[in-house]
Amino acid sequence: MTIEQKRNLITSIPGPRSQALHQNRLLHVGHGVGTTLPVYIDSAHGAILVDVDGNQLIDMGSGIGVTTIGHTNEGVVKAVSEQVAKLTHTLFTVTPYIPYVEVCEILNRHMPGNFLKRSALFNSGAEAVENAVKLARKFTKRNEIAVFDHAYHGRTNLTMAMNFKNMPYADGFGPFAGSVTHVPMSYPFHDPEGMTGEEAATRAITYMEKRVGANNLAAVVIEPIQGEGGFVVPAPGFLRTLSQWTKANGIVLVADEVQAGIARTGRWFASEHEEGFEPDLMTIAKGIAGGMPISAVTGRAEIMDSSHPGGIGGTFGGNPVAAAAAVSVLKQIESGGVLEKAIHIESVMKPRLLAMKEKFGVIGEVRGRGAMLALEFVKPGTREPNSAAVDAVLKHCHQNGVVVLNAGTYNNVVRFLPSLAISDELLSDALDVVEASIAAL
């Protein structure tokens, strides 16, 4: 596919065809399915989206971190085309096929930790989290689960209970699964001044010991960098201290790498950024397959093997076409250059974002790693959330052809998840629009 990697607007956003299509959508699609930007995309390549009116938009969200390798990546398109012509489905638990095993083999090879690993494949991040919890409970013969403030883990019944934020994910959808406890997260921008990662971890551990009891906990589930919560990066030492405590108490430590994993932060997994943090299980999805739906749980062999045969699986889990796409993405990362590109994107973006922070009092913090960066907006001179500023920034960016996303418990974070196929020129253009949107405030 040949789409010029350039922002180009020929109509207002959304254009007339998108507006007409959206009216039709409102007639036929349940209104509980929201839309951030009602622009209907016809095609895409690299980091450019082309809508039905012919406008070319810079994609700084990658479908919330899914098209990390870039839209219509040549290797992914080839792998999917070849696989769909050979085999689309048998169900791996009935008659297996090679791509499923290949995905597991590569993930096992790259999960950190000096122990034997195995994997199982599913459809979505939420489904991976559900199965990680199932395996932890089966392995430990315990019931309780601990999760963290500002966390997001999915939209199923269990994962809604694990999320921190009620609206829009859980409001009115209960009752929810029990045996889930929320504990304090390390959030350096809002924690007491000078609080170390070790101190924040001690705060969380003390809460778990008093509220639940370590001997009752099957798993502690944590995002090494929180996604929907606003790209919160815990203070150094927090994850390591937590890991040491779970290991000492026989608790399964689950790293939810759905948004932060698979090259997004410049490492295979965001967990690798803190020495001494050693998860027992990882949940993986989003960027693993270039847009095809697949997810995984990867971890210690003894935990992965703890279920009886048939206890783990699902009709479409590890579908051959999605698995073939994942093999292509994972092999491209293995071949080199992808992790380095994420680091390069940070080197281009972070100085610009920090300069904006110095210039505009409405920006409270710049944070993140690799191609996973964010701005937290505040009321100038305070640390009070400023969601109105974020709404205005998103509106301006969208109208000017740059797709950015919000995040955060208080909806006061703008997050950037550009694909690793983006050029420096596109990044610079997108950041110019972002800066103009803040100046317009």
C-alpha cells in the first residue's frame, strides 16, 4: 500500500461523508459503544489514517497501542494473506497448528526471568487477565486478588471489578466478581513529596497484610506502567520491593503488559526497566499482532501447567490467522531496530514535551517511556486535575488532523502511543499541532 506519510486535510474534520456515515451508525450501532472521533477510516499505512473524505491524519494513538509495528505492515499483511488462504480455524484444543506454538515459543524466549516458561493464547487483554487470575488461584489454592489504584484491566465482569475507575467502565453493570482488593499505587506526581518507591511499596504491602492477609492472596496484578490510569510510572524501587514481598509469601505476581509491552517502551516488556522486578506471569495483547486480535499469558511453567487439561482455552484463542500475524511482528522485533526506534521516538518527543511544560503552566508533568508518553494537565499553580484543558487540546488536535487520546482517573492526561513506523517529520508535525492546541488555551 502506498499512502504518503503526510498530514493532509481537504475537508473539515469530520468531513461530510464521515458525518453522513455517523448518522447511519447511530441508527444501527448500540449507543453504549462510544466514539472518540467520528471520522470513518477507509485505509491506513505506517502512521497515517485516510478517512472516507480523503483526509490524511497522523495517528498518535495506534488504536490504543495496537498497531505498534505500523498500519498495514508489509510483513503482517503477507503473513495474514498466506495464512488465511491455508487455514482459518480448527480450534487449537481440538486439532493444533504451528503458528500458535511459534507465538508461544517466541514469547517464552523473551519473557524476563531465569526459569522455564510456557504460554497460552487467547483473544483480548481482558481475557488474558481473567486466565492469569484463574491460573494463580489454581496454583496457590487461594482466592484473593490485589490490584492497584488507577489500574485498568478490562471490561469483563472480573476485570471490571479489578479496574479502579467506575465511569465509564463499570457504572451500572454490577454486581461484580468478589475477592478483589484495591491498594495504593506509587504515583510520584501525587504522592507525598519525597516518598520513595520503597516507601510507597511498604504502604501498599502494609495495606494488603492488614486488609487481606498475605496467606490469602493468590495474586497481585500490576501494570508496570499504567495505561488507562494515565501512564503512571511508579517510583524506582516500588516494583522491586513488591516483587520481593510476593515471592517471600508465595503470591503469584502478574505483570499486566497489555498496553506497555511488546516493544512499546523500548524493551520487549516494560517490566524490564526495573532491575529486581520478576513477574511470575505476564498478560500480553494489543501490539502483539499488528491489529489482529490475539492475547497471551506467559509465565512460570509450574503455574501455567497447574490447570487440568481443558481448563484453559477458548474457541478463537490463538486463531491461526491472528497467530501468523503475531509471529511476523515478533520476528520483526527479534530481527532488530524496533526497540531502538521506540527509544528514538522518546528522544525526539520528550524534549519537545518538556519544553512545553516549561512554557505552559497548565502542564503538570511529562512522563512515560519509549513511545508511551503523556502530559498531565493541571490548573496552573496547583496539582488539581484539569480535564477541561484536555478536552480542548483533543478537540483542537482532532480538527487539525492529529489523533491523540486522553487517559487518567480524572480525564486530565493526554497520552501518546505513536506507531514505531512514524517518521521524525510526522512526529514534529504532530507535536507542532499539540503545542498550538495548548497555546490556544
